Amino acid sequence: MGNPASRGDRAGTTGVMTAVSPPSPPSLEHPVIIQPALAGAARSREIVAELRGIRKTYYKPDGSVMVEALRGVDIAIPRGQYVAIMGASGSGKSTLMNILGCLDRPTTGDYLLDGQNVATMSDEDLSAFRGRKIGFVFQAFNLIPELTIEENVEVPLFYQGIKLRERRQRACETLNMVGLGNRLGHRPSELSGGQQQRVAIARALVTRPVVLMADEPTGNLDSATGEAILRVIEDLHQGGMTIVMVTHDDRIATRCERVIRLKDGVVESDRLVEKTAGGGA
């Protein structure tokens, strides 16, 4: 597929994150940074994803070390948290996202997702587990142009062996949830860029995952359309969805609950971001 259209997409974009007031509000234009990242209320929330001593090493054909992409990463993500992962090129953030998304395995260490240690699963079991537990939204929409939007959303359910009638019902319900109930029967080429990304979000949600992984989800969109997509994601967070987003944009990161920054394969900083009164996103 070529680059999608970048027309505005305003449907279903009324959700706004609930602001939380700190005891002594500073400037409304700046978030309040607090540490440590699992302090206070966050510590009491159930952990849905936990990395323990994760290392990822890539080797040359002769067996010598080519690069240590991750060098002992420990991260715990509570259920319902909205997390941004940041870092410069080569910091290890893409490798971390791949491991969190069960697309790659660590060289050493444990990864517990929804109570299961995925590091010890067979390839077949890991693939099935990933399909049930994780939804993916990428910068490229990766929609199948020959299929209608509801057929695109049904694809993950097809591979899970869900019968057609239930697939269609769940696809339509999820498309309604992201504001595309009036576009059923249309193909991706008949939608704007923002609408196509909404289809991709619906496809990620239709399996009812425990974590939504978003890799630069607004990267192919203009600013107005990107804002609409961020509001959809924020609505999902307000509904209790655990979201992990890779972004290079500090303005997007400060809309999240927590920002994890990587450098040279280790966690450089890990901070909670508390919104100020009236500051919104």
C-alpha cells in the first residue's frame, strides 16, 4: 500500500483523559513528574506485564557478539496503565517493544504476561498466546485492500478458529466502538488515513487483548488526524485498557501515565506523569 491520505478524521473523537489534581498545582502547561514509577497507588495495581533481567544479544555468524540490544531490563507494568517508551535510535526501544509484544524472545531473563512466562513457551504456543493477549497498532495500517473493513477486522479471529457469525458480530461491534459503524462495507481505499488507522485499532481490539501495543500510531498522519487517533487511544485507556506506545514525540509521551526512556540497552529513566488540574492532554 502507498502512503495513506492525510485528510482529517473527526468522527468519534470526543473522549478526553480525566485530569488529576496534585496537592499544590504548578503551571498548568507542565506535567508533574514523580518517582519512583511504581510509587503510591500504582504499586497496588495488578501487574499485567513484567520483565525480569531481560537481555537481548545479537551474534555474528561466527558466534561473536555483534550488539547487546538490551542489557538487564526490569520493568513492571500494572494493568490499565498507559506507558510511553522512548529513546534515540539504537537505544533498544524497538527490541524492547518486540519482546513485550512476543514478537521476539530475550536471550536471557523472564517475561511474565498476564501471569504466564512467555520466555519458556514453544513457538507454536507463543504465537497462539500472542494472538489472544496482545493487540498491535503500527505506523503503517497493514490493511488488506481487497477486503472490506469488517473483513479486515475479522482476520485475527479467523486464525483463532472463531466461526463466521461471531467474527462478524465482534468486528462490527468493535468498529462501532471506534466510530466507524457508518462505514461498514467499505474498503480501505475508500477511507481517509485516520479512518484506516481506526480500522487497524479495531482489528487490534477485536481479540479482546490484555495489552495494546502501539508503535508510532500517528506517524503517517497529519497533526489534526493524529490528534483524533490519540483521543481514541486515550478513550481506550480510560476504559481500562493497558497501552504501551513507542513514540519519539515528547508531546505525545506526556499524555501518557508513565514514560520509560532507554539508552544503550538499559532503562535511563522511568517516571510517572501526573496531569495538572485543567491541563488535560
